[in-house]
Amino acid sequence: MAEAAATPAKDPDAEKRQKEHVEKLLARAAAESSGSITLGGRVFDYTVNAAFVPVAAAGMEGARGEPDAAVLVTAYLLKDADAATRPVCFAFNGGPGSASIWLHLGALGPKRVVVADDASMPLPPYAVADNPHSWFEHFDLVFIDPPHTGWSVTASEAARKKMLSVDGDIDALAEVVRLWLTRHRRWGSPIYLAGESYGTTRGAGLADKLLDLGVALSGLILVSCAMDLQSIVFAPANDLPYALFLPAFANVAQYHGLLQGPLAASPAAARAAAEAYVQDEYVAALQAGARLGDQQRSRVARRLSELTGLPRELVEEKNLRISDQTFFAEALRSRGRIVGRLEARSTGPKAASGTHDWEFDPGIEAVASPYTMAAMAYFGTQLGLVFEQRYEVLARDVNKGWNWNRGDSSRMGFTSTSPDLARALRRNPHLKVLAASGRYDLGTPYSASDWSLAQLNAPAEVLARVTHRYYDAGHMMYTRQADLKQLKSDVAAWVAG
């Protein structure tokens, strides 16, 4: 028998070096730049301030003195503005291991990465251009790279463990917001948050947490909702996603020409039929399980096949339960293609072996390299941010090491921060919420977001402050210029309203 490999010895100086690295980042002078952008016929002159903010993890030794993390914050501030009253919008992405370049250089900021409207990968070189639909017209913009995304890091393994968790992450970002407001003397400004994907999980929790710190939000923007993981995670004995994904599957199947008859007439027709079927029959069939009679089972299989374009035999084989992975790999099998998750208009070639595995996401591949390369060029040449360390755009080790438990670690179940948002809405009578969903998002489908928002535990007069808007692209709907424009228009109307 071969000998077991020896466990690598821990480097006793590693934590010391990490602590020194954090101290060096925090000692760096802020990177300063300036620019201007024309929005709505008006020229907005701005300064850009990129600096590392110290964060102490609540309950740790560092909370009493030494910082536990250095978090990169990039702020666009209007020149010659009344800083005491101009609104501030803090923005972050999801993952949870994602940096903020997607919202920063995709939708909100004065600059955006130029990508293809049809969800295909553009040819290099990649660059940023003026964003005529920037939200800077309405807010000063502050982009946060949470710990272990971008160049943000923690000073110790204990701090890393603390902050790579739902509650630890919320605590850390609440401290970033508090400290930034203090350092920039912006406590008099109306405060907004914008989060995407897991950033909505984070944002819903922050809306309540910030109230504990005395920060009452004026508004919360949720791009591609993921507040209730039970609604989007396919797991044994969790039938909820099978019902909630079906309208989105039907929408995507119609787009790719997989439907027949009236279902093929339009995306709206496909969605409406699937939504009605979920409500009228499918949920009951899922709950019946093995008690479902043969005749009813056959009828359900036939209708699921009609709504998804998948072979009836496959639907029956999958026990009337079509997961996201099944749809991605099988919907376009006859064409030798796989379907994108975050952007389902996008497709990619299957392996020649005809594998049933879904090997990569064509939707994210179409934008990951363009955003990364354009962002690195922009940070280095225009903002003066140059580091030899890799900028973690999508840190896989963060996702793998994430602690999804909340509060009492013995409490089991799917992560949910919608109770936090409902509580924040009840506590703060001026908080309003705007949710944005892409019809071709199969990571956080519009139909799952509909359900999540409908479950918020608050009376009708409180829920009247929640608005949901829809777009004809995927998870990052702003990569399509028509939706980028519409999103800006919807935000403007929501702010004014």
C-alpha cells in the first residue's frame, strides 16, 4: 500500500506576511483621477477616488484595534456639488466571490465595457467607453470589492473565516459603508444600495443591519434577485425550483425555436402558458410525488415537454423534474450546443464525445475575459491602480469556502435574507425597493424572483414600496444596450417617484 502523502506544514510566517500586506495596502495614498461625462444633455465633472478601507471583524481581536481586512473602495464624486445633500449609491456584485467590476463598468459607472448585444463574445482588444446611461446623473457612486474579491484581502485566517460567511460579510460591508460615510463627511446624504445576484442576498441583509448602525436607506436596488436560495438551488427534496424555473425555461425555449403551436408565437405567450400551468397543475403534481396516477403523470410529462421543448422520454426519466443542469445540457443537444446559464440567449458547442455534462457557461464566457481585460487596462492606465497580485474577478475559492449558515450554526436550511429585507421595510417607512430581472437569466430567473418578492412578510401598504421590472436579456441585462437604457430609465423614474 502506498504511503499517505504528508500534510504540508503551515508556514509560521504566512500570517505575518499577510498582516504586513494589509498594512501596506491601507498605508497607500488614494489613487486620484478625474473625468467628465455627458448625461441628459448636461456635463458632469467628477473625481475618482480609489482607496483601501480598514475593516475590523465584529467580535474579533482586531475589532478593538488592528484592522482585520483591507477593502478596495472606488468612488466617483461629482465636482463642485453640495456633498451634504447629493445622494450616494454603494454598489457591489455577488458570487459571493465576485468583484464589483460588473456593475462598475457595466451599468452604473461613467465608463462601460463594450460587449455584443447578442450575448456573443466580441473580438479583442477590449476597452471601456463613455457610458451614456450611467447612474452618476442621480448619485455619487461607490463601488465595493468585498474581502477576497478584487484586491481586497484579510489579515489573518481567523478574519478570512469570519468574513467568508453570510453574516460576517454583511458585518464587514456595513462597516465599510459606515467608515466611508464618516471619512467623506457624507452622513447628511440620502443613501442607496445596489447589489447584483448574491449582492442582493447581501443587500437585503445590509438594509436591516445598517439600521442598527443608524443608517436608514432611502432605496435598495436588487439586480437579479437571490435573497432566498431555496428558490434557485436544485437539491434533493426541494421541489420549489422545478416549479419556479419552468416559466423561464419556456421563455428560453421559445427564443431558441423549440416550441410548437401557440407557445411559439411569442416569449410572452410561452411565459404566460408556463406560469398558468405551474399555478393550476404542476405544483400539485410535484407535491403528489409517487402518489400521482399514471394518467396524470403522462399528462404532466406531455405538458412539460411542450413547454420546455425537451423530449417527453427525458421528462419522464427525470421524474417530471427538469433541473437547470438538465436544461442547459439537453435543450439544444440535437444541434450540438449547450445553453448559457447567466445569459440563456448565448450557446456554446458541445464536446465531440456527446457528453451529457454541462462543461461551461457560454453566457459568462462571452463577457468574463472582455470585462477582466478592459478593467485591468482601465485601472492601470486611468486610475493608477497597478498590483502584481491577481485581481480576483470571480474567486472560486471564496464560493467553495463560504459559510451559508446564519446566526446559530446549528440551524439548518437554505440561506435567506428576505426576512431581513421585510423587517427593514417595516422598520424604515421611507425605504423603497427596485428589483430588476432578466427574462433570459437562468441563474436567478425572473419567475423565482417573482415568488421571492411575493413572500416578503409585510402588509400590503409596505409592499407597495417594492417595484419589479423586467428586461429582455440575462443576469447582467445591462450588457444589452436597449436594456441598459431601459434600466437607467427605470431607475430614474423610481428615484423621482
